[in-house]
Amino acid sequence: MNTDKLLTFELSKKHSELFVVGDSNGLRFLASKLNRLAEKLDKGQSDHEHLMTKEWAGNELSSAPQGQNTELLNQVTIYARKNI
């Protein structure tokens, strides 16, 4: 697990709920990614961010599930697109 921050995205077993779990560093990291994407949109540019666990060749997400009865997501892609 990445020890400088905690950030996981986990699905409920029925895949009906998404849980985002983070410590202060992880949540600030996520906020910085979202802010960067919003700034791109303000400039009229679409973009995206890939967040992955180390098992998927990344270091943005933590690898240890934090919830019970949840399924850890190894990759989350966030897209910034103009509202249609």
C-alpha cells in the first residue's frame, strides 16, 4: 500500500454503491486531480485522469480494501468533458 496517502474506490457487493475512502492526503490528492481537470475544461479542453493501484502499474490508489463486503477497484478513470 502507498503509505503517503490512503485513497480507495470500492464497490458494494451488489455493485449498487461506490465508496470513496481517503485520508487527508488522499482526499487532497483526489481534489487536485479534479481541480486540474476542471481547469482544462475552463480552457475548452477535454481530458482524463487514470488512477491505479500498484498492481495495475500505478501508485495513485491504495491496494488494501477499507470496507467489509466491498470489491476494490484497481483502476478509476475520471473524464472531463463539456456538458452536452
